[in-house]
Amino acid sequence: MSLSVGIVGLPNVGKSTLFNALLKRQQALVANYPFATVEPNVGVVPVPDYRLERLAQIVQDSDSRGLLPPVVPATVRFVDIAGLVAGAAQGAGLGNKFLSHIREVSIICHVVRVFEDPNVIRYQDEREARLASRSDSESRRGSQDPENDYAAIQTELMLSDLESAQSHESKTKNKSEKLLTKIIIDELNVGTPVRNMKFTDEENEQVKQMFFLTNNPEIIVLNVNEEDYVSKNVLGIIDKYSRILQISKNKFVVICAKIEAELAGLTDEEQRQYLGELGFGSPAIDRLIKKTYETLGLISFLTTTGGKEVKAWTIKKGSKALEAAGEIHTDFAEKFIKAEVVTYDDFVKLGGWKGAREHGKARLEGKEYIVKDGDVIEFKIGS
């Protein structure tokens, strides 16, 4: 499945620094992964998965030719939703164009500025902003403080949704839809995002078809100072801003975009050493992707394609074998016979398909089998 993350935030919050770090990772990997034709405002990065390299080694050891198959990880598209400022719902900062991009992403990554930097101005009020630059409309809507910054973006998204809901209510002839949109309008008017509204299953399906911006799942990325970016501080930072913003702790990721940009230019060994000194086991970008998977309820299954390549595929948790087959190719779903499945642990422990089959750990499953994270699968299809 295609997974895309929309990065939003006011000017001066570090959004561009984070996105540039993502672009550096993309450029470093461009020779190995097929995303050379993406737009300039899109960065495509691999989903970190240590299992792929281990599977490749197992396949190499079991291959009489001794060849190491290429590894193809799942990927995530990060879309830089630039120009989202106060007034975007009325078109400020190219708001209409970039708000439309949010409708196309799977999840919103809202970057909130926590860091202080005398070289990157904060605006305490509208009057100060006007004095700073009378000609620059975007600077007048720059970063103030985490609580107001978060509220500013949420307000623009809800104003856009309110306009959409009012338009839908006036056009629909369906009485139940008209009533539903009226409820949504009332909730938006009191500051409730669509994702926090309560709907029946049937209503949920209707709401999905309306493509409200605030119905997208959300992750809040707290961009902190370099001196605060050590692992022992992370939980305290999340606790603090969970209280301030009144949002569940499991929606937060703490990063230092400046450090992420520096890491992008280092070798793997240099990255490990740098992060180790800070008490982290992986870059924040990896943790962000992991949080994205967790928030969207996604898992990965793995294939070895007869030793030709080792690849990870993204599916919704709870997906059946038939749906997983369809992720590879529609023919796999249409001509599905069985799925041969081995857990990742058994595949590694027993040295690949041959050992797993000899020890009875490779089992045949039908269309209704619920795929588990890390399942190594070989699909049997008809002609």
C-alpha cells in the first residue's frame, strides 16, 4: 500500500530542516530504490527494518551460487506541505494549494517548535510581527509558542473543513447526509476536529468520502534544542507538552531537526556513535516512521522471491492473505491458491525455506489467514 506523510507547521518551526534531512536520505539511496521521478516537494525514504538484511544473508547462505539478493524495503513518502500559515483557509501563503495536498496523505505530521534560537525569530503578537516586516504577510504569522502554534494550524484545518461541510450540506439531497454534515458543522464550530467526533460505522464510511482534513490521523513532532535532545529527557518533554496541548502522549515524537540534518551527512558508523552519545539507538526519522506505522495500524510481511530479492510489503494489521497477495500484484489475488507462511524467527533459526519445510514450520494457509507482522510468505498462484 502507498503510505504518505504530510509535514505541516508554521514558518520558523524547523519543518524545512527536517524535510531537507529526509531529502538527503533519499538522495543517498537513489541508486538502490525506484523513486527518482518524485516531485521536488516529496521525499521518499525506506522504512527501517533490520529483518531484511538478516533474511538476505540467510538466502545467500542457502543459495548454491552464494549471491546476496538485493534488499527492497517498504517506503514512506513525506510531503512537505509548505506555506501553511494563519489565514491559509482563506488562501494566505498559497493556502488553498497546500491544504489540498493534505487531503492526499495518509497521516499528518505536525511539527511544533520547542527550540529557542536568537537567529530564528518568534513573534509574540501580531503587532510585533507587523513591526518586524510590514511587507511580508507570512512572517506576520510566524511561530509564537508551542500552544499557539499548534492551535493556529488546527484552526486553519478546521476552518477549511467547516467550509467543505457547509458546501456539502447545501448540495446534498440525502436527508441523512444533510443531518450528518449539520452535526459535523456544529462540532467544528466548537473546536472539535473530525477525528475526535463519534460516528456509527455507517456514518464513518460517509465521512471518509468527504475527505475532511482533520479526519486524518495526526502525529505531533516536537522540535527541541540540541542541548535538550538526549534520551533521558524525552519522556519528560512529552509529558509536559501532552499536558499543555491536551493530547495523548502516544501521539508525540521528539526530534532535533538540526541534529537530524547533521546525521544525514554521516556514515552509518558515525551515526551510531553520535546517537549512542545521546542515548538513542536510531535516528528520529526512524522513530517517526515507526510511530506512523503504529498510528495507522500497519505491519509488514516479507518475501524472498525465489532468492532474487528480499522485500518488505506494507499492509493494514488484520489483513488477510488474499489482501496481502493483492499488494504484490492483482494477478496474485485473482489466481490465489495458497500462501506458504513461515514466521521470521523460524525462517532465520532454520536457515530458510528448506529448513523450515523439513522441520514442519512452513505451513499452507488459505485466503482467510490473518497475516502477522514479519511473516515470510510465498504465494502459490494458478495459471
